[in-house]
Amino acid sequence: MSKEDNKFYDINKNSLGEIAGAFLEEGIFTDLRKRINTSDLYPESSIEKSGWEYNEHSEEEKEATINVFDLGKKGYNLVVWISPEDGGIYKEGRLNIEFPVFGENEWAIYGKHVPLLCDKNESFELAKRLLENNGSSIEKIDDIDNVRRQPIGFKIEEIDNWIEECKKLMPEFMEIWNFIESGEDVENKIKMKKDVFFAMEMADGDNYLFESIMARMGNNINDEGGHGSSWGNQENNGMGIIVSVDSNGEISYSLGNTEGLNYCKKCGCYYSGEKCPMCK
């Protein structure tokens, strides 16, 4: 699959939660805490159904996912998976807190996914420290390359207290743990899902228009990341979000033909005149 064909999401294929997660993880926010995503349950049977061709690390990440399940089956109910930056495809790392659970028929995982602004050497040092503090991995982590393949499991007596455990293991991320503990990350996900639902209804299957609507609502997404690319916040078939100002100075938005209008790269809307009424 070429990079051009690999998108973060497709509103005709992906679930509401998956699309909302993409806009959180790949979102453009000044506050990195707003990019924390809580993933939905991912059943073990989905491993062989998922597409693993998105970049050169995909096979490593498939192996890591399998290892998360294996750790869960061995009794490790809190799993820390570090995906380091690589100076190339991944401009930043990601810290994933995974929870393996057994449902009615099979194992599944869900978790918290946090931007990790550490370089790859610091990520390796973090992995070593976790192992020294009673963490376990399926195979040895003896170099940087193994960090992405080998999640680290912990056995927690009271899984509901996992945040306190993370505070002890990784106190340098205290702002992240406090944010999650307050429930603000969940509130952000709920709001994002509401925005996605509204934009999907308006876009009627058009990914380009959907992304323009999301941008108009303040949900801008990274043009290109390690796992794919955006649709471009651009018009399709001449339709887009038009912003206008009435005689009283009130700003309004409408969905319509954008022919002859100017496009605002900042907010993704179309307007007449010299300046975008919203961004000015």
C-alpha cells in the first residue's frame, strides 16, 4: 500500500470511535494532553484481519500487539508498550497503557495512548527502568530496536489503581496521569465523537468534505503521520463549508458550492472578500 492510499480513517469504513481516536492522536493541539486517546476493545481475532502494511514498523507493531495478548494470558493485567520516535517516519514516540481482558469468548485489549516526547535513547532507558521495577517482557529488551517489539507487563492486585502504579513507575509524566485521573481525557473523547458524528451526517460519505467540516469545528488533523495521512481539508465536487458575516456582524456557516470563493488554509472554510471572517 502506498502512502498516498493509506489514510488515517475512512468515514465509510471506520467506526465512530476509531475516527475520533485518529483526530485525537493525530490532532493539532497546543496542549498535548488533549491528544490522549482511549481506545475501544480490540479482540484478539482482529490481529489477522487488520491491515499491517502502513509503514516499515508495521510488522514490529503486529508482534508487539501479539505480545500484549500473551502477557495478558500470563496474568499481567497492566501492560506498558513504548513506541519510540525513530528520527524518520515517527517524529514522536507514543506511550501506550494496555489492559488485556477476557470477555465471553476471547481475549481483548483496550488502553490509553499518549504522545511520548522522548528521543529513542530516552525511550530505551525508560524501558530498562520499567523492567528493573518488576516489569516483564516476552523476550529480552537489550537494545533500542527491541523496545517497539516488546511491551512490558505488570501484575497489579487492584487494576482500578493502575494510575497510582503509573505515577510510581513513571513520575515524570505526572501531568498526564493527573489529567487522566480527572477524567478529562474521557470527556475529550466523548466530545470528539459527538463532533465526528455531526460531521459524518453532514458529509454524507465524502471524506474530503468531512475533514473540512471537522476543521471548521476546530478539529484540525496532522496532514501526514507515521500511520497514514489526512484527506487534505479540501473541497470535493465543488462543495465545502462557507463562512459569511451578515450586516450585524454575526458569523454563520453553510454547506454549499465554493466556486469563486477563497479557501482558508488555517480553518478549512471558504469565504468571499480579502480575509477569512473567522481567522482574519
